[in-house]
Amino acid sequence: MEGRTRRLVSACARLIVTAWAMAIPASGPARAGPWSVTLYGGPWTQRVVSQIVTDGNYDISGATIGLAVDRRLFRLGWGFSVEAEGQATENFDGYTFTTLGAGLGLRFDNFPWSLPTSFGAWTGPSYAINPPIEQYNTDRRQHPWLNYVSVELAVALPWDPQHWDAVLRLYHRSGAWGVYSINADEGTTVGVGLRAKF
């Protein structure tokens, strides 16, 4: 592992341990607060989303490790809440670059079964340090500023459902249909991880 990646993994692990320590109830079980921290990782591709969806073409370009910090801002009712998110990712094992993003999103947590489950989606601006050249797009340029979209399915872990979830998370950066760039589609990660709620 490269030194920078090792440092990022170490920092993410420390943050998860701190979140876990804060999430342990002082006396008896308690409902988790408005904060959560998600650490996830998985393969990354530079393929355009339409190629992934229509052709199933998910050529792996490298790997991603990501850390997302979410805070519930307010509840809308019917199981929906509005959340703010800050996220950092590190792509490695191929082209190495870092992204930082901040966004708003919705989470739904009122599913009709007993195991706590939630589904969330966030979007906002994302900045990449040393972004890759987009090999599958026509302009073949670097785009530091793009839009990110994250989608997460979280299922509570049975031994501590109030404070820990297993997650499946999708992270995507693109030009948002011309808002940031006409045809930029930088990449998509599909990852798994853990979410600490406190």
C-alpha cells in the first residue's frame, strides 16, 4: 500500500473506533442520535453509467475507500428525513486521487419489517485532487469540480441494531448533465462497509 493510502485507512479506522466508543450507551440501550459515520470500500470504474446499466460493462479501474459523515437535519414525517453529508474518498490500485464532497439528501427508514433498515441518497459538489483523465469520454480532460451522488442501503446489525449498520453504498461523480461539464462521467464505485450511528 502506498504511504498516503495507509494514512487514510488508519485515519478512517480511528474515526470509526471513536464513533463506536461514542455510540455505546452509558446505561442501557438508547436510540442513536442524529449523526452517523460510514466507512466503505469497493471497486471503482471509469465506465459511463449508461454503459454499466445497459451493457453491464463494469471494467474495474481501481479501488476506492470512502468515509461519509452524515447528520440528520430534521424529520419530514412518514419515515423521511433530510440529511447533510460530508464525504472523502481515496482511489488507488490504478490511478491515485482524492475527492472531497458536501451534499444534502433524503433518508427513508420506515420499512414494514422489524430489522431496522434505511435507504438514503445525497448529492452535491465534489472536488478532486489530481483527478484522472476521463478515458471513456470525448473531451479527455481532467475535471476537478464535479457533482457527486451517493446512494446507500443500510441494514442494522442484529447484535447492536441501535448503533451499527452494514451498508451497500454507491458513489458516483459526473458533470450533472452540463451543470459542471457537458459530458464528464468520472467514475462509479460500488462498495460495502459499516455505519456507526450516534
